Amino acid sequence: MEFKLDPPKLDLGDTPIENIFLNDYMPQADGDFVKVYLAGLQLAANGGEGDHKSMADRLNLLESDVKRAWDYWESEGIVEKIYEGESYGIRFLRLKELYTKEVYSPEATKSDFVRRLEDAEIANLFSKVEYYMRKQVPYQQKLDIAAWREVYNMTPEMILEAFRYGTEEKNKRSVPYIEGIVRNWADANVRTPEALAENFRTHDAAYYRYRHLLQLMGLSDKPYIRAESDAVASYAEEMDVALLEEAARRTGGIAKPNWRYFESILAAWKAKGIKKPEDLSKDQKPKVIRGHRPQPMAGSATAKYSADALEKMAQRKRRQFIEGKGQK
């Protein structure tokens, strides 16, 4: 297939774009980030001025998307932020000069996808992402996912939790949808498991409660199962949450914790009318008092003897047995 460039009949200005950007940076970048880069490059090449908001309006993006784009390109090392107080401008670096200075070296031009796979943490992330997506994820989307670490300042652990939550709880197996979750967490400054737990506690109590119980059981890596979450919600309507936590802790104390054991505890408590921790006394088995001899049944052969007489008879028989063994 042949490509040709029609000679200009009217000069409205041009924006030079280096092939290094087109060949090595554009393919793995988010499309919106490319739009921001090119729009900024046009302003830089033609002496224009603007700000994040005006650029966002022009490109039909959010202002936060524009800022994340500059964060991304800065992390890639091809732009620099020029700060003026709290705001900043953008300086575009000459990629050819980076190349001649050996900043852009053969090693640096290695496929970004291959470089990502050499990171064991990211390779593990890709593997688990495909499990949650229930399909192979195209390498371009994997590059986007890996870039979320820099774009959203999010750890692989949190990215994986976003996939777990989006696919298993919300039943959405779409990378853009999962990115929306990560973006929302970043905007809310939710970047740690502790902050995420608090966020779930506030906005998705059912999911938080289910994951919390799994952690108490030692099953934090267990995949989300809707039927189990629904079962927890059902028990929570009849029982105190503290009682559910106690059942989870008991489950975590066995050799091989499992969901069935947890539910069997709750089912037994429900049958006994146990609804809060204070009711657990109903689940106590009668204790056998040491040294206490049960009363003989009425009408039995031993009923006519007192407890002392029975004890003396037992002692006499033991003595006779021992003496008899000594005579053999």
C-alpha cells in the first residue's frame, strides 16, 4: 500500500513531529495522552499559549486528564515541567538530541513491552489481570495497565485490586472501565489497602464486609464469588457482624480454612438462635466435672447401694485384681 503527501496549496502552518515519537512513544501511549502531547507540541511550535483547562476544553477532556498526560510524558523523559509557582509550563525535549547523547540508546529503544515483562512484579500483574479478565489481554492494553503506576501513582497491588473489584463485583471486564476505577481512587487519594478498606466501608459496605471476613479466614487471595457475598449479606441481616467475624476467626484457626466450614458455623448458630456474641453460651457443650459419679438408674442392680458403698466395692475389686496378678 502506497502513501503519498499532497503538496500544499495553502500554507496554514505545520507542526513537525519527530519519527522517534511516532515509532517508539506513540504506539504504547494512551490515545488521550497522545492528543495532549500533539496539541501542546503545536502550541510550542507556533508560539501559542494556553493552560490545562483551555487545552482540556479543546480536546474534550477533563483537566485532570491533561495533567495526568503531562505526568506520563514526563515519566517517559521526553518533556520537562517548567514551574512558575504552583503552575507549570511544558518544555518539549528534542528526541534526536536525546538519541545522540545516548540517552535514547539501543537499550532504551528496546520494546517497552519486553522491558515491562522483565519486571517480575509487572509480569505477575499481567498474569493475574488475564485471570480476572478471563481472556488474553492485548499487549498494547498491558502497556497501558503498566503505565498506570506512573500515571496514577498506583501500586501493582492496588491496580490488581481494581481488576478484582471491577470484574468480580461489578462484572465489568473492560480495561477502560477498570482504569476508571483506578482514576477515581487516585482522585480520592486512595492509594493503600488501608485507605481502600475505608473507602469500601463508606461506599460499598457489602463488598467491604465480604472481603474483611475472607481476610479473617486467611483467604484474602480467594476470588470474589457473588453467591458468597450474598450469603454474608443475608446472615448480616439476622446476626451481629461481630458474630460473623468470630465465625471467620474460628475458620481461620483450622488447618485448611474454607468457605464451607465458615457457613456451617453460621448455619449451626442460626439454628440455635444465636444472633450476637453474647448468645454463644447457647453453643457451650455441658462440662463433665472430674470426680463426679453419675447417679445410678432407678431399679438397676447398683441403685440399692450408696455412693460410698459403691466406691468401697470398686476399691476392693481393684485390690483383688492386683493381688491376683501378683500370684501368677
